[in-house]
Amino acid sequence: MRTLLFTGPGGAGTSTLATSAAVHAARAGRHTVLLCRQGVRVRGLDAEPGLTVTTVDPQDALENLWTGTADALAAVLPQLTLPPATSVVPMPGTADLGLFAHLGRVEADLVVVDAGPVESATTLVGLSAALRWWLDQLMPPGMRALGAVRTAAVAAGAARRGPVDAALSAVPAVEALLARDRLADPVDTGVVLVAAPRTSAGPALRSVATVLGLHGLRTGAVLSRVLPLGGDDEWTRRRAAEQDAVLTALAEVAPVHRVPELAVAPGDADELAGLLDGLLPEVTGFPVPGPERHEGAWQLTVPLPFAEREAVQLTRWVDDLVLTVGGARRSLRLDPLLRRCEVTGGRLLDPATATARLVVGFRPDPQLWPADLLSAEKRTP
């Protein structure tokens, strides 16, 4: 199964082009699901064979999550009066969580996600890593193992149910949600950016590409709706020159595909399908970073397209490598080999370019390596 995320600055036509891609894929014979935050108002989509359009309602998502949580809390804390799901007010981020949960339940050849503006899209792609980090902090693996034993004891009647069991009951639900994460495999996840050919688009998309790279996702294509500027007056010449210059700058982020701007919005599925004119980018993410042997030690390379040196921060927290780039942060879990090593430093190669990457060096920690194995490593050329 493939996942294709569409995002871009507001007003660039992201929803329209995401829907066009979904229609095109369905007509090509692929079972396609379009996930969106707002309903699609185009005639004929319901009749498209192989296409399912699902709108994620934040209110419905919150009510569904609250119903399961409230039942667990009411069982262990009967003295609390909990509001019904119809009285709960949505919290910030509920729409992103609802979209993430829906994404994990979808079964299709291709899932096209209208991820909305770039702020919402970056929140969505970083949600699973954030949930995993908080789960590990609040319920470390050892504690979760003990919690499973206690849950079994409560179920068998050997222990009395208490307030702690409400928290324990939420752990399997979060673990199940993370296990269904479709964005966890960047190889099967592609990102398409949609931007108007305006001067502000270049810096905006470069920043988005950096944050996406932090989460292992690669920008595979840029779609830009261009105006047919063929006049010879001064305004047309200046506007055409700006448009061409912006498209050239956007090509540094990813291959640019020009989409002709229409006089009016597409009114039916046929007009939508014609927008991309057979184009459906087959883009993939970056390979999952892994340790590489280098000069008797190891290094880990993390792609960070267009990152600047002063915007990158690196820290080590227990078994995680915590990276901060331009206000976005991700905790990257180290594999068993690197967990037994010390971080020797990091350097950003090719900064401010599409190939920018952070290379982090590691060396064996003498306190965690057997003496004979450490000696053998030191003798290795």
C-alpha cells in the first residue's frame, strides 16, 4: 500500500490537486482512498469506481476517542461525573489525531491524504514520533511489562482494580494506534508540495522540505498552478518573469510540474482528472537511517534538506538522539549497537542545499562494551 501526502501554503490549490490525483489513480485501476479534512464539493466523485472519499470530522474523532476513555475511567473512578461525548469540546490537535487514526485503518492500493496547510501536515507527520516518545517517558517498556501482569491479575480477580488501571488500559490503545502508522515506512510514503508561483513560495517550501526530511520523508514533486501569460504589456512581462524565476527556484526542492490555471474551479470529476493530465508522481521517502562503519567507529546520517548550520541542534537522551531543526524536533531511537556508544559529535554537510545531511559520529562506550571485544575493535583497521 502506498501513501501520498499533499500539502502546501494555504490558497495554492492543495485540496483540488489532491482530489485530482485520487480520481486519476482510481481511473487507472487502483483502489484509492482520499482522506481530507474538509468535504470535497465536486460533482460525480461518489460515482467514481474504485474511489472512496473520507472526510475526517474533528468533533466525531474526539467523541470516538472520549467514549472509550470515559468508559475506562468510569469503571475505576465511579465517584467522578464524566461528561457525555456530545458535551466534550475539541482540543487543539484533535483533527490531526483523528486523521492519523483514520489513516491507520485504511485499506487501499493508494491513500491520498489532503494534509492541509504545511503547519497541519508537519504536525501530522511528527505525531507518531511524539506519541512514541511520550509513551516511553510516561510508561517505559519495563513498566508496561509490569502493567500487563497487573492487568492480567485484575482480570483474574487476584487484584483489585484501582486508578492506575485507567492509565494502564490506555497503553494498548496507543500501542495499537502506533502499530498501524502508515507513515512509519518512509519508502512507501511520498510527499507532493503544492505552491503558487510567487516569490514567497521558495523559502516556504525549503523550510517544509527540511522538517519533512527530519521525519524521513522526501519531497518528490512540486505542483504549481501557472497562469497563461502570453501578453506583451509591462504587467504581463513582469508577472511572467516572476513566475519563471519562482519555478526555477522551486525546482531546487523537487521536480516541478506545471498545472495550467483554470478560469473557474473544476466542477466535476472529469475536469478534475484533466488537471494533472496523467501525472501521478511516484515518490518515496528517505531510507531509514542506520549505523555505518567509519574509520574504526560508526556514524549515522540523517537527511536534512536545506538545513542551515545555526538552525540544527543535537542532543543525546538515554537511548534517543534528539534533533531540532528550525523549531521542529524529533527523537530518533538508536539501534542496539549505537545505544552502547558515545556520541563524538555531529557535522552538517552541504548546508542550505537539497543534499544537506547531518552526520553524527559514535564510538564504543568502554563501560558498556566487553573488554575483549573493545580491544578487538581498536585493532580493527
